[in-house]
Amino acid sequence: MISESQEKYLQGTLDKARSLLQLGRYDLALQDLEEVYPWRPAAVGPLYAEALMQRGKQCEEKGDRSKALADYQRASGMPITLPLKTQLQEAISRVEDGQRASPLRIAEYDLPPQFTFQKPAVDQAVLKQPAVLYKDTNDQSAPIAQLKLGDQVKLGGTRKKGKDQWVEITLPDGRKGYLPGTSQVFRTIKVKLIQGDTNVLAEPSINSAIKFKVATNEKFYILDSSDGWVKIRTRNGNEGYLDGRVSVKKLAAVSKEIARRNMVGGALWCIGGGLVTCVSYSAASSSGGTYLITWGAILFGAIQFMQGLSQYREASDG
């Protein structure tokens, strides 16, 4: 039994949690619900689960899938209604499948679990449906291009205008514009094959004809992922499907500009280290004493320069 004062305190805490939920302050609301839940599990369970689900959606939108999954799984274990249970099961499946929920619906998808790579590249994407590219963040502005399914674009920043979100897009020919946030795209991933030569099929089926082969260490792009198959495009434009059980390694997405900066930075470190060494040696030669050889700066600069050169070559050959 709980006293009347405890009952009033619990009710006040529960009312406060409801107000926080309406304001979208899910972390604070959950703190209050955690305090009330042990005393009223049946009554508070659905509200607690709803708060966890909403916080999970926030985590998904921020790209934190592990926290989102933890909230969804925790909520699904509570005494809740069947419709809410169904929603949570769908959310768990969505996160486990790597389909990130986003207000922009721009999915940073995962490949089948057999693939071995760290995370997707950040700026190249393929359209999953036709879309109009506008000059400004307004569907009344001049259309720049009518994009087709499969067109490749470069993603820029996002802008919010009123309740709508827009994504800056750069086309391969250099033209820029904006896509509505409701557009469906998948980010592409540049990888290389880290197993033996592998057949690429014309269709995502084991009964499909072999279209071509990719060789060990050959680099190509992942364009899509579905039902254990991945669609790829080689650097010469050939497209086909790979079984999701092959092993690939994700390659760093570094632009030529970043590569140039690394080369220049490395060169400056080398030159600076060399100058300090020369000045120190000259002073020691004329007046006696010891001189300083700045091996650290020289080696660091040389390594950074070589990394930049490698990155530039990687960016150059697409």
C-alpha cells in the first residue's frame, strides 16, 4: 500500500511526464516515468513505451541506430497494446535492416551483413525514383533538370523552408539545385573486392546469366541493396548484381581538394623541418655546439604527402 501523499506525488510526477512528452522532451519525461513505472506498471507501461519509441525515432534521425534499437527493444518488452507492439516490431526490423528513418527520407543504407565495410561514403547518391531538381528551395522556382531513376548525384547540405526540407544537389555536369526532402535516394559506396574473382549477374537471381566478372582488388560502386543482392557499377560503367555473401572493403571517399591539402600540408611540414635542421646546423657549424635534426616533422610531412598523393590518385581514377 502507498500513502495518500505518495499517491499525490506519483500522480504529479506522471502529469509532469505527460507535459514533457507533449513538448518533445523525451529524456526528461522518461526520467519521471522510470520513477512512476514500478508503482503503476500496467497504467504507465503504454506511456513509457510511447516515450521510448519517440526517443528512438529521434536517435534514428540523428543516425544513432544502436541507441534507437535499445529504446525500441526496451519498449517492446513492456505491457503495451497490440498496435503499439506492431509499430515497435516494425521499427526494430527497420533499424536492424539499416534503413535509417530520416525527415529527408535520404537513406544511408547498409549492405547485407556478410559484407565487411565500416560505413557508407558521404556524398554520392543514386536516385530511387524520378524527381525534379529546382533552382531554389521552392517548387515554384525554375526547374533545372528532370532526374530519372538511377541517376547519380552529389549530395550537399540541407535547408529547411517552413515545414519543408530541401537537399542541395550537384549534377555530374556541375549544375546545382535543390531536391525536395521527400525524394528517395541511396548513398553510394565505393569498395574493392577482397576475395577471388567473382561473377556479376545480369539480374538479382542465382539463375541469371553471368554478365561480367570483377577481379580481386578491383574497385567499383555499390548502388543498391535488396534481398541479399547488391547492385554494382564498375568504373567503366558496367552494371550488374553481386551475391551479398562476397567480401568487399569500403574505400575512403576523399575529394581531390582534400587530397591536395594533404599533399601541400605534408610538403610544408617537410620543408619546415628541413629549414629548421639547416639553420640549426649552420649555427652549430659557425659557433660550435650541437644542432637539431627535426626528424619528426620531416617524417610526418613525408607520410602526409604520400597519403595525399595516394588519395589524389584514388580520387582521380573515380
